[in-house]
Amino acid sequence: MTKTKKTSSFIKSGFQLFVIVILLGGIFFLLVNIYSSVQKYRTINKEINKLEKEADKFDQENKKLNKLVQYFSSDNFQEKEIKEKLNLVKNGEKVVFVQDDDRNLPEDIAEKKAEVKVEHASYYYWWQYFFGKR
């Protein structure tokens, strides 16, 4: 009888050990799957945040472009472009031309303006600067 008790207790302890190993394996498997799911969740959330920021950036750019379209389609802009590029005027407007360059000046005045006369060498001017009249 002692052999059968030993054998049955060994079988029971072996069965319990088997059940414990199976349970630990199942728990390990679940933990690995949970960890993997959490990592995927974090990655997906990062990607979602990145895409939301990008969408906000595109929305802002879209608003800027809509403002430009409104400005370009406004009457003020169109009138300005017609006046500048096509040189057209409205009825009753007067055009005034102002020139800053020397193209239409008489030749003798333009030449005098461009002439530079040097009567002395540069050392003379330095001497006057340091030792000349003050």
C-alpha cells in the first residue's frame, strides 16, 4: 500500500507541477501579447498625433491660400494690376510721370555731373587732413 500511496502522491504532485507549468506558460504568453499590444497602441498614437499636427499645418496653409485667392479676386487688386501692367487708367484720372535718372538731361549737364577732377595727389589730401587748417 505504501507503494501505491507514493505513486499516487507522485502522480498528483506531477500533475500539479504540470498544471502550474501550463498556467505559468499561459500567463507568460498573455503578458507578451499585452506588452506587444501596448507597444502597437503607443506607435499608433504617435502616428495619429503626427498626422493631426500635419493636418493642422495644412489647414493653416489652406487658410492663407484662401486669403490670397480672396485678395487676388478683389477689385482693388485687379485695378492695381491693370494700372501697373497694362498702363490703363480710369475715366477722369490723370497720369503723372516722374523720372529720377539722367537719361533726358542735356549732354553737357550729364557730363559735368559725371566728371571728377583731381588736382592733387592723394598724399596732399592726407597732409591737409592731418596737418592742414582746421
